[in-house]
Amino acid sequence: MDVPFWAWIAVLGFIVVMLAVDLFAHRRAHVIGVREAAVWSGVWVAFGVAFGVLVWRIWGAEFGQQYFAGYLIEKSLAVDNVFVWAIIFSYFAVPREFQHRVLFLGVLGALVFRGVFIAAGAVLIQNFSWILYVFAAFLLYTGYRMIRQRNEHLNPEQSMVLRGFRRFVPMTEAYHGQKLLVRRNGVLLATPLLAVLVLIEATDVVFAVDSIPAIFAVTDEVFLVFTANAFAILGLRAMYFLLADLIHRFVYLKIGLALVLVWVGLKMLLKIDVLYIPTPISLAVVATIIAVSVAMSLRATRGQGRQAPPSPVDPPFHVATEAENAALEPVWGRRRPPRPQDDPGRDSRRDTEYAPHHEGDSR
């Protein structure tokens, strides 16, 4: 597959422009409803499919099918990210109007990390062909582990990343709007929103370790691996707001995702020395596994409505009061000099200075 340099620049430029549009559209903190999330999800899926059609027409059916297989795998595995995010936001009681900003920065970091992992994986495959055996074995083991641990969920309180962050980074105990850093009494402090962002980035790194080898099982083309990852990740924020209140209904999806990993692991193992499984067959198998697991989940939980993930009775953080926000200082720059109206003794001094003096008063 011969990809000109301008194609890379065009894709990266499009991603940057769309991120800027998304950020501008959500520049004000507000609760994103289901309708808005559905619209944005449709927009991102349309872009991902349109790019696949473009690949199909320019580079041929085989590469188009490889892109769609990789896109479907990454989009399916990304649903697990959504469930973990829902657990994290619920545990920390992050106000819904602040969640988009965290997810925007999280997706931005995910794109960077995925790019690094993809480049490293391509270099390893090109120089050490035996690494494919390692990737295949890792996918098989990960799928087996997901099946065994299908009923286990992330416990943010036991996260080593969070404990390390709280130990070494001074933090406030309140959310101050969408701020990640604040200054109080001359000390720079992280807000809980920054801790949540760090935890989300850490979980995405773990998911990338699973998903990057999985997509290399269906295509060796770095351009397709990156673009399939990028277009799948760009729609994660909208997918979260669309599905966060429905995670209790996807009871069999984790088994389906585990079977997808097992399937692509077997495909990679067979591809090395035994048999090449055509891309249309791989695409059909992945689509069937995901469709069946989703259909069985919805059937088993029919009649259940939207339901937010449970939050702790005593959340670890709270939203800052007006007094707590007023006590903050500028994060960057010089400390604000005290204003006359901030001086509590000003009124009493003024009253004394301008009080009428009677005869006999000493001055």
C-alpha cells in the first residue's frame, strides 16, 4: 500500500480540525443529553465509514476491507473503555457538565499514546518477525482472562495510579469548575478533575496494549492501523454520553469482546505459518460475534430503562462553594493585590476618620 506523505498530513489535519470544532461546540460546561450524544455519535461514525469508502476506492477492496475490520475491532473494544469511564466518573461523583472536558483531553492523550504504540509495534514487526507469536499469545491470554473476570469491575479506590497521584501531588478536595489546577494561599494544587484525567489516561494505556496487537492481526499497514484507531477513538466521548446509562444492559458484551480477541489471536497465529484467513471472513466473524453478544444482552435485560451507574454514599470529593472559589488566586502570574473592598477594617476606619467631632474631643 503506497500512501503519499500528503495523505498523512491530510488525515492529521482533519483530526485536528474536528477536535477544534468539537471543543468549540462544547466550550461551555453543560450536561450533554442523549439526543446531542446520538447526533455526535452519528457524525463520528459517518466520518469513519466515509474514510473507509475513500480507502476502498483509492487503494482497492482488500485494503478497504482491512480498514473496516480494524475499525470494527477498535470500535467494539472501545465500548469497554466507556464502561470503565462510567465507573470512574460515578465513583468520583464528577458533575456531568464537567465530564466532556476530561474526556476531550483524555481522547487527545489517547491519540498520542496510540500513535506511539502503533509506531513501536510496526518497528517490532518489521525487525523481529517472531514478535507476532508474542502478540498472538497475548491476545489469546487476554481473551481468556476477560472471560474469567467478566463479572469483575475496576475499583478506582484500589488503583495504584490514583494512590500514587494523591501521595505525590497536592490536591484540593473540591471541583472548581473545569479547572485542572488552582492556586490557594500561594500553593499550586491539582483539582480532583486532574486526578480523574490521569486515571482515565492510565486505563486507556492498558486498553491500547490489548487493541493495538488486535488490529495488527487484520492489517499490516501502519496507515490503516492508525486511521482505524483514530476514527474509532474520536467518537468515544459521544459514545460515552450515549451508553453510560445503559452499561447495566450489556451483560454479555464482555464475553463477546473476549471472543473477538481470541479470534484475532488465532487468526494471527495461523497467518504466521499455516493459513491466511481472508479479510472478508475475519470482518464477518467479528461483526457476528459483536452483534450476537449485543442482541443477547438486550434480550436478557429487556424492559430495563436507562440507569446511571451507582455512586458511593459518601463521595470523596465535592463541588466547591462560592467561598472556596473566591479564595482562589490566579494560577499563573503574580498574586492579585488586595482590593479596598476586601479589607474588613476599611469601613470601621472610614467611619472613624469621617465621624463628626464634638467640642472637647481630643484629636
